[in-house]
Amino acid sequence: MNIEAVMTAILSAALLSAVPLVLASTGEAIGERAGLLNLGTEGIMLVGAFSGFWVSLRTESLALGLLGGAAAGCLAGALFGIGCVVIGADQVLLGLGLTLAGGGLTAFLFRELFGSSQPLLPTSAGRPFNTLAEHLPVIGPGVFGQKWFFYVAWLIVFGAELVMRRTTFGLRIRAVGESPQAVDAVGISVTRTQCLAATIAGCLAGLGGAGLSVMELGFFQPNVTLGLGFIAIALAMLGRWTPWRIAVIAIMFGLLRGLGSGLQLTRWDVSPDLLQLLPYVGVIVALILTGKGLRMPSALGQTYAQRRRRRPATGSATQE
Amino acid sequence: MKRCVSTVLMIVLLAFPSLHIAMAQADIDRVAIITPASRTNQAWDQQGVDNLTAAGEELGIDVEVAENAGYEDITPILQDLVDDGSDLLVCHASGYQTVCPEFAESSGVPVVVIENPGAVQEGLVADIETQAQEAAYLAGVLAGLETKTGTVAIVVTGEPPTWNYMTVGFAEGLHSVKPDAKLLYNSIGEGSYDDAAGAKRVTETVLAAGADIVFGQGDGAAWGMIQAIRDHNEQHADAPAKFIDVIGDKSDSEAKDFLLTSVLFDYTATYLQLIDDLEQGTFGSVVTMNVENNGVRLLEPEIDVSEENWAQVQETREKIVSGDITVSAIGDADGVHNRLKELFPDS
Amino acid sequence: MVTLRQIRPLRLPQRFPAPALLDSFGAVLIALLCGALLLIVTGHDPVLAYREWVERAILRPAGWQETLVRATPLLFAGLAVLLAMRAGAWNIGIDGQVLTGALAAAIAADWFGGDHRVPLWIIAAVAGLVTGALWAIIPALLRGRYGINEIVTTIMFNYIAMFVTAWLVKGPLGDPDVVLPQTRLIPRDLRLITLGDTRVHIGLIMAIALVLVGGLFLNRTVAGFELTATGASPRAARHGQIPTGKYITGALIGSGAIAALAGVNDVLSTKGVFQGEWNPEYGLVAFALVFLGQRSIIGLFPAALFFGQLSYAADVMPRAAGIAPAFFPTIEGALLITLAVTVWIRHQRGKR
């Protein structure tokens, strides 16, 4: 067996499958930094996946499909933001509702539109760096042989890291999650910042979903994400809401999953079920090793007690 | 006078068997099928539904479909179907093999189960045994003859008995024509019937490991395998990989360019026979689908396969029918692992 | 010294949530309306669909009986979620606890064997409770001692439970005489007895009893009150010398144990076995129903009933109405969203 080829395939698949995860997770992290715990990520990913797929099918353009998915995600994220921040809805409740509604609606519409047929998108897409792939074994094709969206996605994550770390906007988002009164007192609209953060989070989750259906799979099926949204939430916390850390963790998660498949091909006689455990046990171990002293954004809607609506600078905004 | 009338009646009935059947047929107006997943998944569930629908059309009988029933207790669904007038219930999942006989006993409505011959009861419970391993053996033979790289992969979405039987059959068939082949076996995950993303990843891995024929057992997830092969073939147009499907016929889809064959499950004739049994009063036995009665068979390839190879497959089929070849029937996961190790110790 | 009386927790859960439950009722109506709209827009007949729903899932004896049967495990799961929530923790690991508890109960029942029902139930229940508690221990300790977020850990343990129980039931714990991966069948006469002529079994009585006991604990004991205070305002509670860490850990462990009872219930009644591919996924529904019941003990009853009804309706209505089963998660989502939004209406009303 060609070990090199297998390792390349595992690496390539791990990196590609990490894309929807890291996009959604980064989005969730941005939202949580702003104090919004969005359990609706799974639903938003599905909405993005379905929209992206449908647009791609209609326009015969993968790029437009991805944009469509992102747009749908933006919309959903904005609705979540407005719901929580302006209307004062309970974040957990609204998020769970989004997950159920998103999953149900996309499955329902898919059945209505396509019935028992399974349309597929063309799998070919440009691979801009393919020529570089030859130069390094394993890492070469794994990293450089990917389709173009792969690089766009990682660029976006990199951009998110920059924005959160270096820009005023990023600072505002983080401040709103830590101490809304302080932001309020300075005269910055807490509402606007949070809604924007929620929209961005939704956008990224939608793009992640579209990435899955349009780029990675080339088709949509009801519940195609199979819990990826919840894993994204978990990784956002594990990665301390920092995009670069999340990126590393997502890659490791993907690699551990691939390792499970790869090990099945060896002579080692372990049950496939136990091998599937690797990534999940890995997360727990990582948490135990690094999780102590994990400081969450102070105003993250964690307890069931609802966060008060932030009112503009009348001085009466309260925090729990 | 009475004796005269009954004699005449007897003569009439004997002379006109169709009348007899017509009288019996009045009993069966509606049959129902219960499937765990969606009837549109182009696989296990859809096949059962489509076949029963076809049988129903032929006989002029109504067919009710209760899909997405999952693995919860389906007793109330069964009751609901009976309340709606179903005379026969087809429980189309091995996970239903306990609850359906129990329902038949308590309600008196006959049921059909799969893979549970011990549950058979006269007039109440019939069992369908699918000797899919026989057809899978033929698929293995074809794979062994067609592989250019010498590496063949089996990718499964979990290890339920239905898949396990076919895995072993396939491996034995492959071994019979190419004992030095490299057989790769990979399970995507427990119950991963819909994990298309996982299926794509795993298929990519086995393709990278050199497999040029993939025997894929999955429902919705099979499309992930198909996409992986499509992708691969675009990148390696000189050495394309081929796919062997199970249960259904995907030759109208984008997979047609590389669909070598499929281990088809055709329940239509079986359903017709079961309904007939019920009408005749002989219901309640084990009905087998095998290569002899074409209940399971190989889809004829639409892509290029040499005449000799296909002829050899047909010969093998004859040998199975005649009993010269017996294919092992191993349904449990551990048994599968052990048998694969026996056949291909170096894989 | 600051006593608890001086600190006002921000939001105590409602003990008599009658007005709030009206909100829930209204939200249900709105969700059903949304469903009807969806059907109209996609060219289906909502009147037909809803009529089939009422007839099959409510009016027929099979309907209301099955609703009660389905509501039973949901009562356990809902109580589990509520218990953790009162302490300020999220037990997302319900699914995993249900699976491990169910497997433990199946094995214990099989091992115990014999002819006597009640001891068998007790053994099975204890096995389930212990296993569920054990399954929640690591996330609980990580949260209670180190503040490590339990959402992440419990989600991971769900997946781990899926694979581990599958592996166990395929191998060492499975019935060797049956090809399908499942435990040995518990004979019908040893299972939870049914009430009268119906399909409803005494698991329902036990669930109701447990919820009432839970209510007594949470609302009438000191421990319960301190637990609630922990959740309502951890800082204030700590000021009041309440060992919040211990309460959170305890609540999560207790939550896991109770969730496991949902699995025990299913194995001892409707399933009779633990099957490798079974995963009822009560977790998400449990959260939904706790919110529908306005996070109160009393509210658990109508909410569990409603979601039990939805579960059964989803099995029989789509076929009769010719629509996709995904209709039901859609209206469940609409329900939660509506519930979330009605909070605003309350605020507006409250301000006047």
C-alpha cells in the first residue's frame, strides 16, 4: 500500500473537511465574544448548505452558490442578533429554535423541490496551486492541491483573526462581550455592535454550510451537517474564541477523524467503532490539559438568566 | 336439497378456480410497508417501497408507506396502518424483527420481517431471507477480474447484518479469482447511513491507498462515495476507479460513467409471492431471495466490461445455483473481521 | 454576614407560572399557524393535514395512549435538563446518558433474570441511574472544579456514548444468538406492566412521581433553594457561603442519572432490548419542552405531553397528508422561536 498516498489523502481530506468547521466555529467565536451564545449554528449551516446548493444548481456557478449560502447565513444571523438584542429573546431558546427550524425547513423544502432524485453538482473546480503540489511529499498535494475555495476560506479565517485582534471593530466586539456598560458609557451602540457580530457569525456559518454542500460534497441531503454545527460550538470554546487557535484545533480534529479511517486500513485489529472515538476523546483530553482557567467573556449568555436589553446611554443598563 | 346445492357449489368452485381466488382476494385490499428512513434515499428504504408499489400495481392492491419510522417502538404506527385497513405489514428493517412478530401475535394481523427465521409463525409471521452474499460473491468475482491495480476496497456505513453478509460474500468472491488481491475494508461509523461527508473522506482514503474498485454499502452516504470517485477520476483520467453499488440501480445518475455493477435487491417477486401465500392460506414461512430466483442479482454493467469476464461471472452464478460453490453467511461484525483476516491476511 | 435574604437573585424560576404558561399556549397556536402557512405555500392542504393529525394522533385510542407513552421518557429527560438548568448548568449530554443508562438497564435486567418483575425493575433502574451518573461525572467535575464549560464536554460524551455502546453491543454485551447487534430480549411479562387495557405503562406513574419529588426538592428543601440560588446568581450565592461548585457538580451528576432513567424506561417497556443503532435523541426535545413549560416543574407535564404528541403525530400524519415528515421539526423550531420572541411582549406588557 502506498503509505504516502494514503497520508496525503488523509491530510487533504482532513484539511478540506475542516473548512466548514472552522468557518462556522470562527463565526460562533465572534458571536460569543460579543456575548451571544448561538446554539442555532447547526440550523444556520443547514440553511447555508441548502441555499448554496440550490443557487449553484440554478446558476451553474459554484461561486454564486457559496455567496448565496453566505447571504442566507447573514440573514439568519441577523435575525438571531435582532431577536436576542433588540427583542430580548432568550439566546439558548432562540438558538435551539433556529436549529430545529433551519433543519426542518431545509429538509422539507428539499423534499418538495427534488422528491426522490438526488441532483449532483459538478465536482470540478479550479485548483490554483496544483503545480506547487509536486514539490513536497504528502504536504505538497495535501495543502497545495486543494480547490480554490479552500484557500479563500482560510484567508477569511486569517482575516477574522486580524479583525478581532487589530481593529477597532474587533475591540468593540470583545468589549461588548466583557463589559457592555463600559461600551455603553463611551457612547457606542451595544445593540448595533452585537447585531453586527451576530450577522457576521451567521454569515460565516452559512458560508461553512455552503462550503460543505457545494465544495466538499457537491450535493445536499437533509441534515447533511450531522451535528457539525454543535462541534463548531464546542471547538469555539475549546479554542478560546481565537480564530487561529480554532483553526489549529479544527485541523487536529479533522486529522484525528482521518486517522481513525487510516488506522482501519492497517493490520491493527481494532474495532472501527472505537477508532471513531479518537477526535471526541481528543477534544476532552485537550480541554482537560488546557481548559483550566478558561476565562469566558463575562457577559456571555451562559446561565439561563436572560441578559437584560441594553438601552442606549441613559445609564440604566444593568448587568447580572 | 342442501346436498344438491353444496355439490353444485363445489363443482362451480373447482371448475372455476379464478372464482375461488377472486373470493380469497377480497381479503387483501391493502398492504403497508414500514421503513426506518426516507423513501427517497435511493437505497434500502426506497427499494422496498418501490418494489412493493410495483407489486401492488400488478395486483391492483393499495400500498401504504410509513417512512422515517426510525428505530423507536413502531407498534403504534403498525396499529395506525391496521386501523387504516392494511391487511399485511411489511417491516422493512432488521431492527423491526422483534417488534413486528410481537405485534402480529397481539393483533392477529400478518407481518413480514427480514432476517429472523426463528420468528416465523403460520398465518402470522413470514420472514424474508436475502442471500445477498451470493450476489455479492459474484460482484467480488467481477471486481477481481476487472481490477487493474490489484487493490479493491469495501466501504460500509456501519456493520449491520445486511452489510456484513455482503462484505463476506464479496471478499470470498474476490478471493476465488484473485487470492493475491489487496482488500481494504473501512467502516465509516456506526449507523452512518447518511454521513455523506464521512463517506467521501473515507473513499478518498481508500482510493489513495490504491483501490481502483470500491464496493460501497451505504444509503444516502453512497453519494459521498460516488462524488469521491468522480473527483478522483477527473484527476486521474488515465486510471479511473469504478464503483459497485448495492440494493438499487443508479445507472441513470452521474455515476453511470463508472458504475461497474450493483448488487440489486429485487423484492417484487417476493412480495408477490407473500401476498399470494396470504391469499392461499399458506402464509408463514421463510421466503428466500437468492441468485437462483434473481431476488438478488448483479446489475448488468453499462460500462465496458469484457465479454469473457461477464461470462465467467455467469458461470459462477450457475455454480452457486447448482451448489458447487457455497458462500458463507456471516452476519455479525466480529465474524466479518475474522473472515476477512482469514481470506486476506496481508491486507 | 450577608444572608441570602438580603441578596436578590436576578430571576428566580417561576413556581406558579400560570400566566407564563398562557404564553406557551399562544406560542403553540402561532407555531401551528406557521405550519399551516408553510403547507399552503407549498401547495398542500392544511385543513386535511391538521384533521388527520387530530384524528390519528389524538382521537384514536392508539393516539392518546401513544402520546402518553412517548411523553414518559420526555418527563425524565425534561426533569434532568431542568435540574441542571436550575443550577446554572447546561446538560447537553442527555443523549449519551440515555444510551448508556439504557444499555446498563438491559444488561442488568438480563443478568438478574428470574421471574419477578419488581426486583428486576429496581435492579435495572439502579444500574441505569449509576451509569448515567457516571457518564456525567467527568463533565460535572470539570465544570464544578475547574469551570470548564460543560456544553463542550457533554457534547463530546454524546458521541463517545454512541460509539462505545455500539461497540459493546456488537461484541461482548450483545445477544450471541441473534445476528442483529442487540442485547438479550427481556420477556414481555417481565416488562413494565401496562395500565388496564391500554398501551400506557407504569413508567408514566414513576415519571410523574419523580418529577413531583424533584419539584419538592427544588422548591421546598434548603438544598434545592441553594441550588436554585447557585444558578440564579452565582456570585451572590457564593457571598452567602453556598458551595456553588459542589452544587453545580451535583446537579450535573443528578441530571445525568435522571436522564438515564429515560433510557431505562424505554428498555423496560417499549423496546425490551438495547439495539446498536437506536438513538432516540431526547436531548434537543428535552430542552425544547423545558422552555415550553416555562422552566417550571409544573410546566413539565403539559410540555412533555405536547412533545410526546408531536413525536407520535410525526409518525402518522405525514403519510396520511402526503407531506414530508420534516414538517414537524419545522414547526417545533417555529414554536421555540415564537416562545423566545414572546418574551418581548411580556416586557412590553410589564412596562405598562
